[in-house]
Amino acid sequence: MTEPGPSNKMCPYCGSESARRLGECSVCQRIVCEHCGNVQIASGVRTVTHRECLKKADGHFKMIRFVK
């Protein structure tokens, strides 16, 4: 899915320029770049989610921070 915009190099969600695109958000189906989202792999299934969508979504895995 591509979203209309003046530049294909700019992320339509967060506005970052020249950011690597990761795919479509599993919650809102909009483009995710490396600045506004991340990839989760669970049971061999790859999903991409915006950080903001992850916070708002019900029943989704919450990120765990490991501290030394």
C-alpha cells in the first residue's frame, strides 16, 4: 500500500525523510518506517507496528525492556 504524497522518500506517518520502510502496520495498515515503528517476530510470523498503535491496541504484546 502506498500513500499519496509529494515524495516517496518521506514517511507519510511521521514525516521522516530517507527512512527505511519496514512494511504496513498490523493495526492501522499505514506505512511504517524505522523511526516510527518496529518489527516483531512471534512464532515465525513477522508483523510491523507503529509504536503509537502498539500503545493503543488492545491485546497486543507490550514491549519489554531488559536492564543489565
